[in-house]
Amino acid sequence: MKIAVLPGDGIGPEIIAEAVRVLRALDERFEIEFADVGGAAYERHGHPLPEATLKLARGADAVLFGAVGDFKYDGLERALRPEQAILGLRKSLGLFANLRPAILYPELASASTLKPEVVSGLDILIVRELTGDIYFGTPRGRRSAPDGAFAGQPEAFDTMRYARPEIERIARVAFEAARRRSGKVTSVDKANVLETFQFWKDVVTEVHAGYPDVQLEHMYVDNAAMQLVRSPKSFDVIVTGNMFGDILSDEAAMLTGSIGMLPSASLNERSQGLYEPSHGSAPDIAGKGLANPLATILSAAMMLRHSLDRAQQADRIEAAVKKVLAAGLRTADIVAGGARAVGTGEMGAAVVAALG
Ligand code: IPM
Ligand code: MG
């Protein structure tokens, strides 16, 4: 079992350290190898995704990823920005299926900005296509100057594109996930305006013919954004393209009030996967021991379940997290007014202690 661990920038190294501590407590024999990624890799090797890091990730059974990015790299040309590391990993490992659960832990109901009756018991799964769409269309016509500026260039564009097999395989992931849940899929598109998404809608409908036991509804993305705050519990599995999925998954995460709690998995056709917290690198609190390590610890649980075939150990991590929450432990992002918050290390140690 080889795990590539890529801590990255900002709070990445702190939260990853706690997840690794939990993994080691479960089994000392995991083969864990670290490598640089993102801004940290740019500083040390001149590139956000060095060849050695990519090679390690390719050869591993799973990748545990912290976070990348910092405003200080905004001026760099696009190819050298930290975000290119995660996009490069997704593309080169073929990680097309991004699973982003948004679960409201009962203990944290008060953390949501929405009324408790709107969000209590919330448990939705966003299945975001991750290697196509406008993210990876040919950015033709762009003539990036070395300093990243457009220097008088008259226009810029990115092309939105989906090939049939790309839609078919993500639709299958969504329908299969729905079978293990409450049996409903909402496919989110913009078919009223975009050809790419009329195609998306048609292909999802075709694939659905093979899943008569699953209910399929179609929804325009603007309406979906609205329904997510109006009645989020009317959703179960949401399947959508890369761009809409990026936006809606942030919205869904924040319904729970605790983006510091939410893990994610990005899988390829061989179930090799990259696991990362849904939140970013939070450079403003980096190095202070304030970050919530639970999203990363729960990402490690997803890794054990989806890539390493160790569902029992995944269950143990998830149970331990519930236990520490029930015991009242809270990092600063989820603490209720007045209560004492614990630090990153204290939270990690508590999870280890609760593993039982
Ligand atoms: C995400 C992030 C990334 C994305 C960025 C960092 C490239 O926002 O994982 O949602 O846009 O996919
Ligand atoms: Mg995003």
C-alpha cells in the first residue's frame, strides 16, 4: 500500500501531519512517501508540479493532498501558479470523478448560516466531472506574456467542451452512487443556453436508461444554485460538469457551515485516487496551529475506503471523528461563541485517542 503525501502550501503541512498521524496509528506499515507540490515546490524546484512529484503520485495506490495556493503567486504566469499542480495531477492521473460529500454533523448544526430546519440532517453528494469542460478546453487565442499580462491583446477565450465518453462515465459514477444512497440523481446543466450542456443532458438521459431503479431529474445551474439554499435536502446526488461543480460544491459545503470538515475524493477508472480536504490553503492562518485537520483526516478515511480497500479502518476514523465532536472538541472554525477552541495538533491527537 503506497501512499504519496503532498502537503503543499499554507495550512497544508499542518493538516497533513495530523492525517498521517492517524494513518500511522491505524497501521505502521503503510508505505508513506512525501513530495513537494504547489508554491512550496515552485520555491524549491522552480515548478509547482515537479517531475519527481508526478512520478511518485503515478506510482502510488493513492495520493493524500493538502492544499495549494497563496496570493503571493498571483503575478506568476499561469503555468507556474500553484493551482496548476492540482490541475496537472487530475489530468495526468485521469482523475475524472470528484466526489464531494456535504454532510451536516448534528453537533455542528449551529455552525450553518441557514435555519436549522433547512439544513438539519443534510447529506448530499456532489459528483463533479474533473478532467473536462472549460477547465481543459483549448485556450486558443491566448498569448500569455511571460509576466502573465495580456499586453494589448484584443481578446481571450477558453473553450467549453465535452466528449461523449467523458459524460457517460461520470453519469455512471453518479447513478451507482445513488443506488447506494436514496436513489435520486439531479443532473445540473445549462442546456437552455449552451450546446455543450444540451449534449450533457442528452447523454446523461441515455445512460440513465441502464439505471431504471434510480430517479433522474435535470436542473439548470442557476436554479440549482437557488434550490441549494432554499431546500438543500431535496437533493441527494448532484452530477455536473467541472465548472458548475466547482461553484456548486463550494456552495454546498458552506451549507454545513463547516468547510473545515469536508473531505473529497478524485478517482480514475482504476480506483486510484487523490484525496484532499474541500477547503483551500488558508494562508492567513498558516503555521499558527489553528486549522481544522478533520477534513484531511476524513479524506484519509475516504482514501482507505475507495482506493485501499480498507473500509473497516475508514469506519474507525469516521467513528472517531464523531466521538471527538460529541465530546465537544472544536477547532476555531467550528467553535460556538465563547467556548474554547482546540488547536490542530490537539484535534489530531484526540482523533487518534478515539480510534479505540
Ligand atoms: C477546487 C479548487 C480548484 C478548482 C482550484 C484550486 C484549481 O477550487 O478543487 O475546487 O477550481 O478545481
Ligand atoms: Mg473550488
